Amino acid sequence: MDLQKQTVQGHAGAPVAELRASDADRDRIADILREALAEGRLTADEHAERVEGVLNAKTVGELEVFIRDLPAAHARPAAPGHPSAPPRPAPGAIPVEADSNVVAVFSSARRRGRWRPGRRLHAYAVFGSVEIDLTEAIFEYQQVVIKTFSVFGDVQIRVPENVSLRGTGGGVLGNFEADTLDSGDPDAPVVYVDGWAVLGNVEARPKRGKFVEDILDRVHAKVDRKLRKHLDR
């Protein structure tokens, strides 16, 4: 069967095979190829050749060609989508007291770079601006709560693409906006943003192209262990 000519319909009525491939699509196919290499279904040369093709593929159909002779290509999940994180952490899971505070009063405050957020962080912006950037943070806890309060101020929160993000809050003549984000990894950190904006602004969004390296390292380590186990046989 030529997967590039399949006629399965997508959400908008267009064939799925003709849809432009995303980075997530390429990563999914690359993971399948790594598994096939570890299981001995592909030689090292075959794996390298297919990975090169995956990187150059433009559509979903072109990607599927590289795994059509592998079992994973025919194993479809029972339900689409990623597992969802709960809307709020379980009662008692997060302490009431903050591990740290970020405060800006008629000023600006930032927390970014390679830092370690605790389980609870409070951010206050009063006629000022607060930036909390978690894209390079080291997550020591799976659940992180960020409590925000903005009065004539601005609070900006950025998270990596491969964590889950939840938000609960509102605005009084202001704006509270938190994008819902689901990670495909059930062990990924979950960031909960709570708060209010009074004549101010609170925004929590993923930063495209940024990923928690710790999660990626765990995935690669798992594949490496399988590969070493196969080579030792």
C-alpha cells in the first residue's frame, strides 16, 4: 500500500497523508525507528538512512513510508490525544507557604536561566512587571504551583513545550490568560498558574522550541538501555 496516497480524512476533510509534517510528527517517527534499531528490526545503515529521510520529509504521508514495514505502524492507540493532567493538584500535595517570592513594585523582577523552582512560587506585580521563565529550569518536583497577583502590572510566565500547563484565575478590568498544554510524557512536570489581574495582566504560555532537557534525557536513556541490551545478546 502506498501510504503517500492513502485517503484517510483529517479534521478538515483533507487526506491525513497530505498534511504538512510537524516537528512532533518527525520525533514520533524517529522514536519508532530507534525502537526498531534496538529490537534488531533495522540495521545501523538502514536506521541512519531512514532518519535522514525523516528529517527531509515534508508531509505526514512521507513520514509514514519509513515505518510502514514495522509493527508500530500498524498499532493504533485506542483513543487519540495525550493523557491529561488534572486541573488542580491533589489536596495537600502542595504546601500553602511559598518556597520563594518574586515581587515587583514600581519596578521589574525576573527569574530565569538554569534555576530550581520549588513546589510553590508567588509572583506579585504592583505597577511593575514580573517575568518567570521556566524554559531552562531544573524541575525537582512534578507539580509546581505559581500564585500570581497583578495590580496595574504585568506577569509573564513561560514554560517548556514538553510540560503540562493549567491555569485558574480571572481579571477585574484586567486580563488573565493561561494556555492549556498537555505533555505526551505522563512523568512530565505540571505547572499550575493561579491568580488575578486587577487593571493588570497575567499570561502563562509555552515558549516554542524550548523543552525540558531532563525529560528528553530520560527518553534517550531508555532507548540506549534497550539498544545495549540487544547488543549484549
